[in-house]
Amino acid sequence: MTSPQPAETRTRGRSSQTATLAEIAREAGVSAPTVSKVLNGRADVAPATRARVEDLLRAHGYRRRRAEATRSPLIDLVFHELESAWAMEVIRGVENVARDAGLSVVLSESAGRLTPGRTWADQVAARRPHGVVLVLSGLDESQRALLTSRSIPFVVMDPAGDPGADVPSIGATNWQGGLAATRHLVELGHTRIGAISGPTRMMCSRARIDGYRAALETAGLPADPGLIRTGDFHHETGYRQGLELLRRPDRPTAVFAGNDLQALGLYEAARELGLRVPEDLSVVGFDDLPVARWVGPPLTTVRQPLTEMAEAAVRLVLDLGRDGGSAAATRVELATSLVVRSSTAPPPQ
């Protein structure tokens, strides 16, 4: 019988002795075929067993060889939620670069969690894609260790939190966008400017509201806590929070909606209350989704270059793969820009 051939080769690590797969198997308390399964990224290994074997492989200095030749022609694209036009812009960008590189895209969703499920990393290791792009998501330590041991590069696009100094990421100038949106309203003459933020757990949401506050402070205007509401970047929240803001006796004359979907919900709330946009209420969104140009009135918004961000994320993950994943972590922010349309005007006299 021929013993299983390792998918990796050994380099000298902490041990001064040559460790065979059989010796690693004995140390881990498993069979040699199980070690071979771990080396080859097979999914049919218990997570605890995989972790124990991975630790020993790293301790003995095993590293994958010829990683490029063993990769599948795939890019894994992971969303924390997949249900809006925002996601379609990201998918379009990923597809643009993947198509040119002769790769297909595997799409998955983590059902609102900011890290994928427990079995996800095992499935990716078994697929051996050219790389992974995570959108508004991240990886826990065990997932990162597994992908790194398999020489599968990963990049986080628009990270929800601080991805860590050693994690490559692509983002946008969210703070500058929030500043530009609010400064535009101030320059039109508004002094009571509300805001509907996204989830506070997301770094991009906090940065946009920080930009909003900075614009008010620079203009000498107080940031009234009663005019700041927390949303979730969905249309329904823009509608509900919009109703609460616009029913106030001292309602705002303008609102920075945090993203385009919440701005559209705010439009609906204004119509229900008999308020006209922009005659009675100015509205600014964020993202510049295609629908922003076609709603009535066309939405003033901050353009976040979603397609370009996704393209940059895939190019970066492919570059990391060619470099063996050893390049220094890269953090890139693409510029946002204000797009003025018909949803903003001076406040009513």
C-alpha cells in the first residue's frame, strides 16, 4: 500500500528532526489519512481535529508548495447580507475582474453575522479558490489561520470593524462623505439637520456620522442628539425613523439619511406626512445607487465607488496570490464625492 502523498512540503521549523506525516498523526492522536485530508483541505474532518493537526503542521514548519497550480479557478465572495441593489454593484465589480482573469465567482452569505459560519472556512479550503473577498465581514482567528495555512489570500471590502493591521482591506472615505453631505446642507442655509445613521457596530456608519458632526461643529451648529437616529441601512428603517423625526414639533428641515435606501424610506415618510422634497425637506443619501438618479425628485447623494472598490479588492487578492500571500497588508480607501441633484434646496422661509 502506498502511503498518502502530502500536498505540502516541510521546511525547517521549531523541530530539529524530520517529522513524517505518520509521526504528526501519532502526536495528534489521529490516522495518517486524516492528516492527509487536513493537508488537502478536505471538509470531512472534525473542526477540533483539524485545529489540532493544523497546530502541529505549523509547529513542524509545513508550507504548501506550488499553491498557484493547485488552486481552483474561483473567487469566493462573501456578504454579511445579500438583499439590496448595493450588493449588486459589488457583484458587478467582482465579476468584471474575475471574468477578465478567467475565474468564476462563488457567492455566499453569512446571514447578517459579521463573520461567516463555522463550516465556511472548511468549505473554502476544500475548494481552494484563488482568493476570498469578504464584504462588511471578517474572519475569526481560526478561519484566518486555516486560509493562511492553505495559502488562500483574502481581502476585506468595506470592513465592519477594524480588520487588524495584518489584514488587507479596501474601503472608502466615509468620514469625508458625511462631512461633504452635511456641509452641502449647511451651505444651503439649513441649521436643523437630522441624520439617520447605519448600525453602530459598522465602522463605515460611525465614520459617516462623525463626518456629519464635524461639519456641524465647523459651522458652529450644535449636534442635537434628538435629531440623530440609528438605522440599519434598509428602506424600512429610513421610513420609520423618518416618521419619528418629521413628526417632531421642531422637525429638521434637512436630513442626511446615511445611505440611499434609508433616503428612499425617508421620501416615503415625507409623502405620508404631506411634506414635499425639497420644498419642505432636503434629503441627502450615500452610495449613489442607480435608483438615486430615477426617483422623484432625483436624490442628492454621496457617491461611494462600490464597483471600483470591488474591482480593487479582487485585483488585490489576485496580487496577493501571485506573491504567495506574503505581501505586506494593504489598506486602501477610494475617494467619495458629492453628487448634487434635486432633493436639496434652501430651507423654507
